[in-house]
Amino acid sequence: MSLREELLAQEYDERTKPRGFVYFTDADGQVVAKTCRKCRELKHAKNYHYKSDGFGQLGPYCRACVSVRDRDYYVKNRERVKQVKNAYYHRKRSEQLSFNLFGDNE
């Protein structure tokens, strides 16, 4: 049984967005499942990252597609990512060392 058939059997409302993306809502109007914009597969809401301004407070891409996208970016831009992370580490480290936690004025 496919996910679509399973959701229809549970009597969720099937709706379609203007570009043809399908999503299912429960009686309260909460999005239960939706179509990923990249792989175009229907997946449960738990397979999407939270996004406060996204449709149904979900991101447009499923977790698997985001993972592949982020991995590809890292592979293509490895040196740049390492430089940015290193600069962030050293900036935060110097902030922490300069912060006097105990108020000792010795």
C-alpha cells in the first residue's frame, strides 16, 4: 500500500498546490504529508525540517534531499568551509578567553 493510499484510508484531506504539489491535512488543518520539491516524492511531515515561515511550518525539501545538497556543497567548497569554521572557532575562542567569568581583578 502506497503512502497516498494509506493517508486516504485514514481519511486525511488530499489537496493540491498550484504547481501540482500534493499535500495531506488532518481535521485541524495541520499538514501530515507533502511532496518534496526536489525529488517529488510524497513523504510524511516528520521527514521535513521545521521552518517557521514554510508551508505547514515545514521546509520545501525532505531531509534526504537536504542532506545530499549539503554534502555536495561541502565536497565542492571544502577549503572555504574549513576556513569559515576555523575563523569562527578562533573568534569565539578569543571572546571566551577575554570574558572574565569570576570577576577576579588580579
